[in-house]
Amino acid sequence: MYSQIHRLKALSVYLIAFALGCYIYAAPAVIAVFLITWLLEGRLKEKFTAIKNSKTAWLFSSFYLLHLIGMIYSYNTSFGWFDLEIKLSLFIFPLTLVSENVMDKREQRVFSEIFISGLVLNGLICLTHAAWLYFTQNKIVMQYKDFSLFLHPTYFSMYIDLALLFIFNLIVHHPPDLRKPEKLYLISSFFFLLFILILLQSKTGLLTSFIILTILLVRYILHKRSWKTGIAIVVASVFLTLFTSHYILNPGPSRFQSVSKLLEHNEPVDNKSIESSQARILVWQSAWQVIKNNPVFGVGTGDVKDALVAQYSKNNYTGIMKERLNAHNEYLQVTAALGITGLLCLLSCLVLPLYVGIQQKRFVYVLFILIMLINFLTESVLETQGGTIFYGFFNSLLMFNFVI
């Protein structure tokens, strides 16, 4: 019985990765299976000792506990409890995964390939859906939100960036462990996911991917000392980008034109706009005003959305007020909700692991933290299920169980 529960628990960890990549809505059910098997497996005294002794696990979980404390001075408790439910992964994963063993090379390889396969299947489903709409209804839905069925394009891009890190790690650092079909599959997946990345057209996603891919290219050339292969990868990637942009992406104005106009022509921001670039400027201004009025402890876990919307109304930002947008910046979102205390906690959860990763030469973990640092600038990542499960799961896994 014990061995069956143990295998089911191990399988559930793999399935969480697959669900995240393929169908995020299935992830909570798989997480529930993981928690049940984690408890039924036993060894609870040993597990709780590991939890009690891990300062890092409590650091990660303290971010959730601060939001729980933020409920004390919140008026909108219904939104507050909903927010705590969304963020539950930030508490669960550090306190469970810290008690699990470090994965061996074979387990790491299988886990990586499962996560990659989930994303590949997700991309294939999106492509099939887009092709079906084109041939049956003459609709072109080949980019951004119209294309991505299960995830916001920025989150899908964020997931793909991590998958590219896993592919790189397997090909460069585990070549003896890979059979030829596996290696071919990983290389094909790399270019397929890069293709999907271009179709997603997330501005932050593409910027992050460009930074990550540049770092990977430099590391590959230094590690393998193969300039020819590096140049071939760059040429293939550029060709794929140009081909996709010219022949596949929807006709019409580019999503990047609004940014160009704001930067080059110094266009004034439209108070009624909900266009992503202009809307972000408006919500950032409003979030900063909320923070200035409540700098130390914020407005509370449950009241942050109401405070932002009230500030939008006060500033006559009618577009974002109707949409009830969050701060679209995790640092501002947390500071508005929990004040400087919350911001310092969030930064500690990012900077200290980054330091550990650099000290211990964990290349993948360092770049994972970099991905989160960048995406936190333009998205309130930890306000959504897709963001909290992804960060909570992979941050704890890469710290405690997946040492790369």
C-alpha cells in the first residue's frame, strides 16, 4: 500500500508539470491528489521536522502568511479570501516539497520532457483550433489572446521560456543520457515552441525570451566551443521569426506600434484607453498614488482591488476603471496591498534564492528567477492561478528537489 501511494505521489508531481503546460484548469485537481498522497504516505514526523528546520521554506511561505495578516485590516473579505485561495500554492509547495528527496538525473530528464510535452501539446491544440476556424469560418486567429486558448499569452510565453531552459539543460548537460530520438524530439520542440512564442506576440514575453535565448546562446558557445552550431541556431531562429511574422501573423497594425508611438512621438496617454501599453501607464500611476497614501502596511489583502478602482475613478481613467484592472506590476501590486513590508518580503523571496543559485552555480534556477523578475515588471503574476501555481511549484521544486 505504501509503495502504491508513494508512486502515485511521484506521478502527481509529473502530472502537475504536464497540466501546467497543457491545461492549467486541471492543475488544482492534480495538486489535491499530491497533497492527499503526501499526507497518506506517512513519515509525517520526518516531514514536519524538515519543514520546521528549513528557513528557506518558511521564507517562501511567509509571503502567503503576510497576505493572511493583511486580512485583519481588510473590509472586502470576500475578495480577500478569494485572493488567498488563488495564492494557496505559494504556501503549499514550499512546505511540502522541502520534505521530498532531490531528483536524480533520470527523474529530472523525465520531468523536463513531460513539462515540455505539455507545452507542445498546448501549442498543437491552439494551432489546430486556429486552422479549424480559418477553414470553416474564414477567421484568422493566429496571434495573442485569440490564439492562446488556455493561458494569457504572457504566461504561456513565461512557461515556454522555462521549457527552453530545460531543453538546453538536457541537450548540453545530459547528452550521454539522451537517445537519438529523444535528442531529435527536444531540438524539434525547441523550434516549435519558439514558433509558438512568436505567435503569442506578448511584448514582455518576447523581450524576456530574447534575453534568455541570448544568454543560452553565449553559454552554449562557451560550453561547447562551437561557433558554427551557434551561428546555425541564430540563423534558423531569425529565419523562423521572419517567416512567421511575414506569412502567418494576422494582417493589420502590430501590437508594438502603440509602444513605438508613445516612445518616439511622445503621444499623450488617453485616459479612456485600455490598450495594453497605455493602460499600464495609467494603472502604474494610480497604484503609486495608492502606495503613497498607505506606504507601510498597504490597504489590505481584500481591499487592494477596490482601492485601485477608486483611484482610477478619482483620476478619471474610465477605461481601466470599467475593466477593474490590477496594477499589472507585481511589485506595485504587493506594495499597494501590504506596503513596504510586503515588497521587502517579495524581494527577499527573489533575491536570496538568486544569490543561492549564483553561489551554487544553478544555471537554470538563476534564469528562472530572472524570468520572474522581468515578468513581475509588467504583470501582477501572483494575482492569477496560472502565475501562482507556476511560480509556487517551480520555485520550490528548483530550490529543493531539482538542483540545476
